Amino acid sequence: MAVPRITKEDLRQRLEGDEAARPVLADVRRKYAWDHSTLKLPAAIRLDPKAPDVSALPRGRDLVVYCSDPNEVTSVDVAVALMKQGISASVLKGGLPEWVGANLPSETKDAVRAAGPASAPAAKPAPPGAEKAATAAPAGPPGRASGTGSPPERPAV
């Protein structure tokens, strides 16, 4: 099924035009890309790419879907699924990367942040002498370190 594409320039013009003719924008980025980004297109709604909820889409308006892949892989998959349900959808050519790269309007959104090292549990300290035991040479004759000809090291106190 052929999926129509819209360029960033054409989309910008349509967004700046008559409000009734503005398309609905749907962000269909995969979970990780959505969760770790702080940007979205203006007034874009979130659609889960695995199971888009079409009940949230306004009827009678064009729909433009976009993702974070410059080759529009996820957007095309979602657009095809929507088109099979009778919804007219097109894909933003180049996706979010091209839009942002051209300094076109965007909005900020909250992003999930990974826990940093300060919140990670501290590692348990090794017992005294464990490091030396792990790196010590095999035991030789009593009173001598194996193969060195020198007296053995005394453990740190």
C-alpha cells in the first residue's frame, strides 16, 4: 500500500494556515525514543505505534504521523494500519530529525530520565586482603614468594 508523504515545508505551511484545515499531528515514535526525548511537534498527540487508539483522533481532519527514524519506518507502519481502518494518514518525510534539523517549531515535553550513579546502590566493599589474594602468585616455599626470590609481602594493616 502506497503511503503519502508530506515535506516539512508543506507541513509548516499547512500548520500556519487556516485552523480548520490544519492536520492533526500524531507522534508515533517507539517507546524508548518517546520516553527519552524532550521534543515533539506542536500540538502533536501521542499514538502508541503498536496499538494506535483511533478513538482519540478527531474526525474529518487530515492526519500526519511522524517518528524519529529519518526513513519513516515506524510512521509508515502506523500509517498503513490506520489506512486499513479507513483513516486518511500521511507521513512526515524525514520524520522528527528533519523537522528539528530545519529549526522548525517544536514543543517541549517531559522525558523519562535514567537513574544516575548517585541513586545507584553502593557496592559492598571487598574484605581486607581480597584484592591481594586475587592477584597473588601461586604459593611457593614457605618464607618466599613464588618465583621472586624475595620475602613475601606483609598484609596491610
